[in-house]
Amino acid sequence: MTGGPYYPAPPPPPGPGANEHLPEWLRGEGEAADVVLSSRVRLARNLAGVLFASKATPSDRQRSMELCRDQIASAGLAERLAWEPLAKAPPQNRALLVERHLISKQLSRGKSAAGGADDPRGVAFSIPDERLAIMVNEEDHLRIQTIRSGLALATAWADADAIDDKLEAGLEYAFSPRFGYLTACPTNVGTGLRMSAMLHLPALRLTGDIEKVKRAASDMNLAVRGFYGEGSEAVGDLYQLSNQTTFGKSEAEILSLLEAEILPRVIEYERIARRELLAKRRIPLEDHVWRARGILSNARLLTTEEAMQALSLVRLGVLTGVTPAPDPAAEVRLVHLLWLYVQPAHLQRAFGREMDQEQRRAARAALVRSRLGRA
């Protein structure tokens, strides 16, 4: 396991033909990739005989981090694995990992209000694919995350289950024969399993049906969250749909509910909405899409939210054929790349300097103009 600092980031804005790496959740491949960007499985685990992270002293957290890190390093979890200690990492480096969905905002902040400068915590992740990330000392001692492109929850679950077995071979988990795996939050007790999909649902928003999807999900005890998960808002028409609780349901039941029942319905609802927009509201749809392209191609100042929302409509235009492209897959990939580049930490890493908010708005607009100008 390699030690830090290894903060993956795109290079400075490259020219045509450059080899541009996208993390697994943005590759845009696999089943139903027009709607489902990626599938994620997350397991919450705690160590037996060690206070939960929220109640632990710094020495307790240091001990749990060392135990987890040592087992992660020796378990043979991936061909290449990076370990990032986050206690004294610069804020921009932690933000970069959040933007790549390798750590949560909670782990980035740490336990202290001052940003967790002395809070023992870290993350291990597979490189260069970033399919696996293991957060240490977040809400629980271990948060095991596996990601696969497209609708592939069964594959992501198989990955997570295998990783969990290898870790448990050298660690004793906090487990109750009656309740299952014990976690800091009661909603995770039992399997400790959360399965989710990152969905792109622009047509449902444009038709006004996205609220119906949210209400239906809530009625089925599912959660619809924003781009960065719990507590975040949807930007760029990107939503995360996941199971809400884990107690009383097996892993197989949760998987079947999401991958075989719920997600196929949501995918079909979005596709129906796209077809209805083309058949009944094509001119308004074309107007939305071309206005978005015009903003991205000409704006001199862009916020993150403005850029992501306009890019969402560009992606919809490519997928529906409203904006013909000689290579639609390449243009969708460019949208995915820009979704990443327009995030504050990636933007500053790409330009090689720290910027204030106004400078970022100008740099973001210049970057997007330069890339879409050749798209």
C-alpha cells in the first residue's frame, strides 16, 4: 500500500487527443448508462472492544486507525492501493478527494470544529480505477465503498462482500447475534449495508415529475439524496437513490428491491419522459439544450451549480439527438470530464494555483469555453 500524498486529479486542461482519466463513477459505461452513472455499495463496520468513533478519545481513534490501516495494507485488497492520512492534509487536497467521491464531507472535516487537524483518520483507495475506497474513523471505524459504472449493484456488492471478508479475517467486528453488525447510527444496524445508484434525471425534472419519484421513493423507505449524498442538494440533475434502513432485511433482499424492482422503474420513467419531451415538447427541449450550450460556450463567469446544470442539459441533448454529434459517446464523456473539472478543488489543481471565488468563476468559464469550443 503506497503512502501519501497521492491526490488524483486531472492534469491542466489538455488538448485534443489527450489521455484523460475518469474515475469509475464517471466512466459512463455499462448497463443503462444513459440514466445510471454508477452503482455504489457501502458497508459500515466497527471494531469490537473499541469505542465508536463519535465517543472515542484521540488515543482511541489513533488505535482504531492503526488497526484498520494495518489490516487494509496486509489483506491484498487491490493490485494498487493508496493510503491517505487526512489529519494534517491541506484543505484543498481533502476537498479533491470529496469531489472524486472517495471520502465524505464528514471525513474531510474530521471530528473537531477546526477541521480535524489532529483527528486520526484516513482513506485507502484503489488506483487508478478508484473502484474501492475504505474510509477509516468516519462515523464508523470502517466504511467500505465499492463503485461500478452503470447499473451494476450485484457486481459492486460482490466486490464489497469479498473486501469485507478479507478485512474481517484480521479484525474482530462489533457484532450482535440478535441485531447484526453494530453501527454508530441505528439506521445502519443489521447488515450495515447501503446500496445506491447515481442517476441523471433531467427529463423528469423538465416534465415536473421528479417530485413524484421522490415521494414514491419515500413511501418505499428509500432515500433520494443529492450529488454528495446525505445532506446535499441535487445539482446537474444528479440524484442518489438508496435504501434507507438495513435492519431486518438481508443483503439479497436489499439488492433485489433496488436492482430488480425500483431502479428499472426509475430508468424507464426517465426514458419515457425523454421520449415525451421529443414527441410533444421538442421546441422547448431544443431551446433548453441550445441555451445551455450557448451559456457554456460564451459565459465569462460561471458558478459550479450553473456549469453543472447547463452540462446536464448538454448531456440530455446529445442522448436525445437534439444536438447531433459525430461521436455521441465522446461528447458525453466530455460532459462527464467537465462535471469533474468545474468542481472548485479540481479547477484549482488544473490551473495550478489557489483562487478566490470570483477567480474560480472566471477560470471555470474559460475552461468550459475552451473545451466546448472544440466539441
